[in-house]
Amino acid sequence: MDQFLQHFVNAMIMGSTYALLGIGLTLVFGIMRVVNFSHGELYALGAYTAYGFVALLELNYFNTLFMAIVVGFLAGWLIEFVLLRRCKLEQIDEVMLLMIGVMIVMQNTQLWVWGGVAKVVQTPFAQEPLVFGAVSVSPTRVFVFFAAMFLLTLFYFLIEKSRLGMAMRATFQDKDAAQIVGVNVKRIYTVTFALGSSMAAVTGALLAPVFLVAPTMGDLASLKAFAIVILGGLGNLVGAAMGGFVLAMLEEFGAGYISTAYRDAFGFLVILVVLLFRPQGMFASKERVG
């Protein structure tokens, strides 16, 4: 039981960040029908933002989270406004090729700027773990969990309760009808992509102190983000959040009770099963936002 509780806590912590990562990706697909292959590189951009402000500019780590949101938002805004909107690509394969190109450019730019050596992000938290009975967890991971849950809650209220969220949901349901009632669909697309990018970036900043920061860290993040949205259902925000926790549980308990060597394989194995028997996702009967 003690081992089970430890694995459960670890999975909940990682699941909160997976949910944040997955929601950003499924939001863009649900509203814009754009498969954002650069999502993992935006995650890496957030991690490098945290490293740059903490290690080079000696900024407080907590402030870097806000900076990562801003940097991610601006990067997403540029990608949508400068590339997606200006290129006016109509075929999904053309958009996919464009996003793959953005991913390659971003990854190689990060390699050129930061080098290939992995970086470590320091935090003000103590190194000694917090012990709760048989469960021990580092203070950094506790902060990551509560910060991620706060951001998930904030994002939920943004989508469900705000005028912006109403416009985003209206655009998803019927963009032509949304335009008729006065919604600026082009602006919604830009904000959507920028918001999804900022969520990927802040996830990278949150996990930067937990893992090493490297130019190729976005590759695995992209794979897991796509795994999450497949589990939850493309375009389903609640499903993406639930899919993040499910993936984390599969990885943690699979590594704990079977083998750590196959930690990343367990989740992808279940995804194959989901695609075979429930291709719309585990938590959705249809694609939707909200």
C-alpha cells in the first residue's frame, strides 16, 4: 500500500502537467483544425525561458513562470499571424508540412542559441523531500502540482465563463454563424493559437527544474501531448485533462510494477488499443471544445 500511494502521488503530479500540455494542443486543433507539430518546441521554449531568466538574468523562479506565459503567447501569436494566416493554406497536409517546418526551425534555433549541453534550472525550494507518512515528495514537485492545478482551473473559467471563451466555443461550433453575430474569427484563431502556445511554454517552465533542459526535449513532449489528446478525444478539453492523468498513471504504475525501462511505452501501447476500439477517445463521444 505504501508503494501504491507513492506511485499515485507521483502520477498525480505529472498528470497535472500532462493535462496542461494536452489542453493547449487540443484547443488549437478543436477550434482551428491545425495539428500543431511545434507544440513540443513551444514547451522547450518555455523551459529555456525559465533557464535564461533564472541562470543568466538571476530572476526569481516564480516570475519566470509569468515570463514563460508571455514568451509562449508571443511566439504563438507570431506563428499564427505571420505564417498560418499569411500563407492561406487550405489543405490539411500543407498546414501539417508548415508546422513540421516550424518545429524543425525552432529546435535547431534552440540548439544554435543554447548549445547541445543540457541545462539545470535552480529553484528556491529546499532539496530535502517532504515526508507525509510513507510518501515523500520534493517541494519543487509539490509546487509544480499546485501551480498546474491553478492554471488548469484558471483556464477552465476562461473558456466557460468569459466572453472570450464564449467566442471561442461559438467559433468551434460554427465559424460562419459566429461571424454573423459579430465574432472576429481571425482574431479568435490568433488568440487560440497564442493561448495554446502559452500553455505549452508554462508547462515547460514548470518542469524545467524537475528535468534537464535540452534542445531535443520537445520531441518526447510532442509525442505525449498527441497521446493525451488521442486518449481524451481530439478537441475535447475535459477529455484532454483526463487523458493527461490517465497517461501519467499508466506510466507511473507501469514503471513501478513492471519495468522502468518501458515507462514511455506503456502509455503508447494503450493508445494503440484506444485507436483500435474507441478512436473518438476514452472520454468523448464526439469531438468538441468545452
